[in-house]
Amino acid sequence: MGMSELRKLPSGWEWIGPAEPFLDWLDHEVFLKYPFATGHVLPHGSEDSTWVLHSQYVCPIGVNPDDLGDFWPGQGFSPRPPHGWRRVLWRDVAAAKGVALRSPLSELGEAPPCDGWEAVIDGPLFQAAAEDAFVAPTEGSMSQLELEKLIPILAAHTTTTRVQGVLSYMDSAGAVDVPGDPDGVRYALSFELPGMVTDLLSVSDPNDRVTPELWWPEDRAWLVWSDYDLMGSKIFGSRALIQQIREHPDLESLDWFPNSHTESSDV
């Protein structure tokens, strides 16, 4: 299979070759295969980490819940919802339900932010316009709102505008088939950080609006991780960078670390 058969990327994005050389700065056992670490482990050069929880929304009474326009909830990157839809923070949902802002503890430990958390909206809370007039957080990618707020912070903490990344192992369109290797060869991609949101919005097919699972600047000053089925993205970087994220009024961040029955079971 040739590179022309890899996933079509947004305008300005490009495939830059097999991913392994670009990933050699990350711990293979921690960041590059399942189960990914969600605890206190940090990539080389980072000092701190936090989670950014993906946005969820409710359509209030008086707003037409069927007028979704270009909004594409579910898997992958999503534009902002239509005018009138109200963002609801995870902590507000948790308070309304009377539940904890974390995952129930199972025999396998505690899951990262995902649809297993009771603080994900799943019913007609907050005077919704209809029984199903709510949108749960996107999976596998931050939405437009989070990226628009996060990118200027990230840009201020790197010396380059060029970003590198890899798609999820679950996305076969980010790898090239190799005889005898069921997983194929994963490819790395590259794009300009300032144009990330505009580039994604320009993609007409919502199924192709895919953000990388792992992405970082060429100087490796920080790392963003958005797992395929998680509803939060983990950011690693300097203490100053992570503190800015924690203090940002429009980013719902959470310093979540798993409770588990064994320290080695991070997911």
C-alpha cells in the first residue's frame, strides 16, 4: 500500500513518514501502546500534567434541538454547536446528579474521563428543550471550543509553530499495510499549530475531521494525548503551561489520577 492510500489529511497537513523515528523520545511502554499510562508518569522534558475535559451541551427550552447545522457530535473533532445551545460543565452535571467527578472503581481500577463517568450528561437535565436535547462530550478529540482556547496557550510555550503527531492505533487509515504485520506501519503527520482549527473546519466530511491521538511541537516542549474513546485530553508540559490551563476560565481542567487496585494498572 502506498502513502496515497493513507487517510486524506486537511489542507496544509502532510504525512511525513513512518512514525517510529518521530516517537523515539516517548517511552514505548507508557505512551505508545495500550494500556496507556494515565497516572503521574511524564514524557521527557515535562514537569506537570492535567486533563482538559471535552465540552458537553444542552439545548434549552425555546431553541430548536433539530437545527444542528454543521455540528457533529460523537467521535472525533466537532465544531461549536448551534447558537443558543448551552455548555454544561462536568462538575455541574456531577452536582445535579449528586455523583462524584470521577469514574466508579471496578476490579480493573478506575477509567480515565469517558462515558463510564456519571458526570457525562445522559438525560434531560437543566430544562432541556426535549428528552434527547443534549450532546455528550466528543470522544477521541477536543472540540472546537477547547482547541481555540488551548492553542494560544500551547503556542506561547514552544519555539516552533510546526507540530508533529500520530493518529490512533484504532484508525487503520493512519498506517500502511505490511505483509505479516497485522498492525502495519504507523505513519506520522505534521501541520502548523496556528491553523489547526481552521484546517479541521475546512474538511467537508465530518468523518475525516480527525485530530491526532498524540501531538507535540518539533521542540517537544509539550504533549497532547487524546485517546480514541476518551472524553478528556491529557496535556503534559512545563509547570507554567499546565498552571495556565488550570486557571483558564473557559477550559474545564481536572487533575485526575486513577485509583486502582494495583499501581501498575493505570487504565
